[in-house]
Amino acid sequence: MMKYPDYYTQIEPIILKDDLANFLGAFDQGLIEFTFVDIVKSAGHACPTVLGAYLMTLQGLKALYGKEVPKRGEILVSFSQKEDEGVAGVIANVVGQITGATVSRGFKGLAGQFDRRNLMSFEQNIEGSVCFTRIDNQESVTVSYDASSVPADPEMPALMQASIQGLATKEQQVRFTKLWQKRVAAIAENVEHLVKVTRA
């Protein structure tokens, strides 16, 4: 039985409509729900970066589509950084999983439809970390994320170092994981202060 912190399920899910999923009968009406649990399973861990990528996508799509359901596979995603710079690649993996956008390795489409390639780009001149653009009307929003105002517990660095080096006791390792998840949970509780969305 998979167990995880309770706060994972308290984070708002992202619902999109995917015409490819509808066409092939994968999901009724093509409606797909991504939860933070889904993203953590894919990434293999929860951290400020993975959560930040999820929250930027959540808030960006809400601002871009309003009351409409976002269209998966019909969203352009641009990053200011290089793909291998900092944590841009980690963020891109999360954003791509949710939006369906890829650079060149995605689904090639069927008879010219549902192509998921070339929907993601890097090193773009944008004001923010990520820019989401609707293909149907070319409206865009840029999103930034800064979790520095939610500091890690002072014990964290030493506990992490000891755990990485294999010198931590079992109790110290448990303490480290609890403090790690405590910070990620605190970030999740302060979305409105940490994620900034601007109309491009």
C-alpha cells in the first residue's frame, strides 16, 4: 500500500481536456485530472522544485483559461533558461507531463493532428521562469516562483549531509525526511505568496 504525507492530497488538482485522449477513448470526453500525487510518483520525490513546477502550471493555466478547461496538447511552453541550466529540466518534465508539451520527442500526431512536438522551447526572452501560451488565441501568461521566504529548518543541512554520507542514525534519517516534507508542505500552504502570474 502506497503511503505518503497527507498534504499531497490537499493540493488542488489540475483538470484538462485532451482531444487525443478523447479521440482514442482513453478518458471519457478527454478529461484528464493530474494531482500532485501523480507528479510525485512520476518524479520519484517531492521537493520545492517539483512542487513549484506543479504550482506554476496550476496557477498559470488558471490565469490563462479562466473558467474554461485548459486544452492539453494546445499549449506552448517557453522557458527563460537553458534546458540543462539549474533546475529548468526538472521543471520542464513536470510541466510537460501535465500540458503534453515536448521539444522533439513527443507524440508525432495522427494525420497532422495531435502533434505534441515543438510545443516546448528554452532560452526564450520572457519576463519570468515559464510562459504559457494558448495556441488557439495566442494569449500568454508568464509565471515566476520563489520559495526562499519559506526557509528550511536549521537542522536540515547537517542531517542531509549525514544521511548522504551514510553516517546518520535511523532516527536522524527519519528526522531529516520529516523536516524535508514539512518545508514542502509549508510551501504548498503559501501558493498565493510564492507564485506570481503576469499577463504577457
